[in-house]
Amino acid sequence: MGRLVIALSAATCALFVAALTVGPAQIGPGESLRALIAGDSGPLTLVMREIRLPRAILAVLVGGSLGLAGAAMQGYLRNPLAEPGLIGVSGSAALGAVLAIPTGLAASFALGLPLMALGGALLGVVLVVALAGPRGSSLTLILAGIAISALAAALTSLVLNLSPNPFAANEIVFWMMGSLADRSMLHVGIALPFVLAGWVALGTLGRGLDALTLGEDAAGAMGIGLTRLRLTLIFGTASVIGASTAVAGAIGFVGLVVPHILRPLVGAQPSRLLWASALGGAIMVLAADIAVRVILPDRDLKLGVVTALVGAPLFLHLIYKTRREFG
Amino acid sequence: MSGSMRGFRFLILMCLAGALAVPASADTPDPSPRRVVSMNLCTDQLAMLVAGPDQLISVSYLAYDPRGSAMAEEARAYRMNRGLAEEIYLMQPDLVIAGSFSTRATVDMLRRLGIPVAIFDPAYSLDDVRTRLREMGDTLGRANAAEALIADFDAQLEALRAGSAARLRAAIYYANGYTSGDRTLAGQILDAAGFDNAAVEAGFAAGGILPLEVLALLDPSVLITGRRYPAASRSEAILDHPVVQFLREGRASGTFADRDWVCGTPYVLRAIAELRDVHQSVAGE
């Protein structure tokens, strides 16, 4: 376990530094890091501190949130297909965020955007958990997810299409696919409190989720309050997914891929999977965000495109493995 | 079965109607069209400038919007259309004017119904403004009116260009981080006002998405940004980014109104004049 944590942390740090040195402006790595740390009033420092640093920080926050939320939901529902993007939580968070922009809530006070996204995510999680039930089958879970995703996507498109702003309709792509391009410290500021609160909440779930692997009755007998566990999960997930989606759009499949890869490495123990997945999520989003800048630097390739290209085949593989349950 | 039958009959009726419409316009002795409908923001304005009295009957709904149209007031005198084949057909036009980006399906449908459609390309340069005016004059049989407008345009442009001071470096930055290079109408407006386009140095001759960090390193002496539309959008939020704010602070910046910039009409002169004022305020310092 110790070795895994060290390896994942080292990879996160290395990718964080790499993310700082990659970008459309051709700056040498040494030069860029010097400008970041030493700093002057020149444009180079501006680029490093106001564009690349917030982007890299957000990749860690968003990736960590997606990985952690995925691991927590999968632990609670005891189903490897539960992923915030697939089951409509990210989609409903995007709907909340989209509603905050034309109504002026996002502009009038700083927390308007993440709070609305959190509200949307909350609605999504509650719906999924209620529809799938505490021990939902894969089929119910995925069908509920499809319904919620489709509804949230349709309403998001509707809001953007009805906006009198001529640019609004093109933003559907951002909300569906996500991006970290040209964010600022302002975005870090609005996401950070919600992300940290959510991380703390989800982090406390470890013991409960471990107990839950033995079944609900056994967990109850071990003194785990299931109602409290469920509420913590719902609010924690809504908080991290809401804040992440508000600043980066809906990025799918991270919460699916990362726990799937790490599960065997932690002996399938939910409590250990939580923190491993948070680090793994940060690694995946940092890597994907480097990829979008290296592969098509001048096309503003969306982050969600890369994560979906990696994640969707794995999703199919998981469905293939669980198809007996579907039959 | 009965549904498809009715549909079939409707098709025949439509075809007949189209067939009838053709001879009606072909019989007109005067070759210039008398009932013209325009369905594109830019052709709307060109047509309003060039058309004779009662020749133009309808313009697109976009022409009524003062944010995008330089002739929103004038547009009120015409009927509004939303560029749908059905409503345009019912206006019984003998000529429809569309832009090359107008909906293909609508244009094809109108042609199938026997209505001639003239298609105009957008303007990519100040030269294109003259060309489009001339084309509109030819299309509407109003060549003299068009030539008068061109002469007037040339004279005003000459006056604006005269006394050009030292060149300054400027960059255009729109919503979504879009920029315009030299080979665009906006780039030519910038050039005519006495600015060198900084985006061209970074290889954006035709325009495209200029990454914010590239803009920061270009460090232009003037940053020209788009004017906001109502109801906030994520796309425009980039103009609030600390880097953009920094580039605006302590140096001249301009905003532009889309109505004078998007279409190749003589109204681009207003855009040039506004930019010249920015240029002079910086050069005068």
C-alpha cells in the first residue's frame, strides 16, 4: 500500500510539473519554471502564473474529484459501472451551471456558479441512488443513468439555445466534453472550497464502505449508520462533481477507468481504493490535459474527448464482463 | 396509406405552383426584379443600400437587431423573414438573395419552386466591399446607384487613410479566444486604421483561436475586444481573464460593435473611424 501511494504521488508530481511546461506558447521548460517561481512583471510570468498554474491545479482538483467520486459511488452501490459521468451526475451538474450563467447568478456572486452546479449534481445523485436502490442491479443503474443524462443534456441544450447571447449555443460542446483551457486562479478559488469539503466527506466513508462489502445487515451490525453513510456519499459526490463541472464542464469516464485499474492493486478494499483513485484521477486528467495540448495544440481539443476515447472501450469491456447479469 | 397519398398530392400541388411561378417572372418585360427578398444579414444591408423604391420587400430578422445590423432602423420599413422556404415562397418574390452560408436546403427548395436565388459570398477585404456593392447593383438592375455608393466609399476611405501616423501593433480578441488575421475583413479594418496585426506574427493570417498564452507573449500595444451581448456567456468570460485584464490595463484598448465589423458594407468606415481615434489617442501620448 505504502509503495502504491508513493508511486502515485510521484507520478502526480511529475505530471504536474510536465503540465506546467507544456503549452501553445513555445517556452523552454527551465525558462518557464524560472518565470513561475522567480517571477517578474514580464509576460512570461503572467503566462505561467495566470494561465498554466491554474490549469495544472484544476487538473489535479478535477481529476482527484472524479476518481474519488467514482470509487465512492462504486463502493456504495457495489457496482463497477457507477461513474458520475455515465450515471448523469456530471450532466445534471452542467445543467445547474448553465442555468447560473444567463440568469446572472454566476456574475452577481462568486459562488453562484459552483452552488448551482452543486444543486444540479445533488439532484442527479439523489435520483440515481433512489432509482437504483441501495443494491441496484447494473441494468437499473445504467438505465437510470441514461435517462438522467439524456434529460440533463436536453435541458442544457434548451437553456443554451434559448439564450439571447449568440455564443451560447456553441457552448454545448464545452459542457458535454469539458475543457481546462484558459481557466484562471478565479476558477481555482471558486472550486477549491467545495472540492476540499467533498474530499473530506468522501474520505470518511472508507470504514463504512469496507463494512458494506459484507452486506448491509453485517454493516449495520458493525455499527455503521447506513442513512448517515448515504447522506455523506450524496453530499460529498455532489460537492466535488458540482464544483469540478462548474469550472471544467462534464468530463466522463475518469471515475470508471481509474478505480478499475487500481482495484486489483489495493486488494479490492474500498477504503484504500478511495485515496488511490483520487491520486489516479489526478494523474489521468493531468495526462489527458497534456495530451490535448500536445496532439492538437491549435484546435482546442476538448478534454472529455480524450478521456472518452480511453474510457469508452473499457466501459464496453466491463459491460461484456457483466452481461450475464444483464441477460 | 392515406397519409402518404395526401403527401403525394401536396407534392404535386407544390410542383405545379413552382411551375406556375416561373413563367410569371419570365414574362416581365423589365429584366430587373421587382419583388426581392433577402435572407442574409449582409445581403440585407447591401440590398437596402442599393435597391430602388419598393423593389425590396423583405429582409431577414437579423437585420432588425441593432447589435448585429448597422441598418436596424431602416430594416423596419421591410417585412421580416426568418429564412424559411415556406414563408419566403408565400411572399411571391421574383428574386431571393442569399449568402453563401445560407441554409443549403432552403436555397434548393426555393429553386425547385422556380424562384431564382442569387448567392453572395461574404466580404473578406475592403476590396470585396466594392465588389459586393457592384454585384448587388447588377443583380437589382441598379448599377448606377451601386457605383455612386462605391465612389462615396472610396472617397471616405481615402480621407480616413490620409495623414496616417506611425504604425502600432494591435491584436483583435473575440469571445472564445478567436482572432482575425490579415486576410479577413476585420484584419483589413485594423490595417486601414493604422495598425499592424500582432496575430499575424504568430501565424494567424486568416484568423482562428489564438491561445491566451500566445496573446500574452505577443504583448500588443493595443487590444481590441468585442462588445458584450446580453445574457452572459462562457464564451465571453475569457475577456474577463486576468491576463486579458492585464493587457488592457495601462494601455489603450478598443471595443468594437459587431454591426460595423461583420458585413462588407460601407459601414465598415465607421469601424475604421473609431479605431483611428484609438490609434490617435495612443500615438498622441
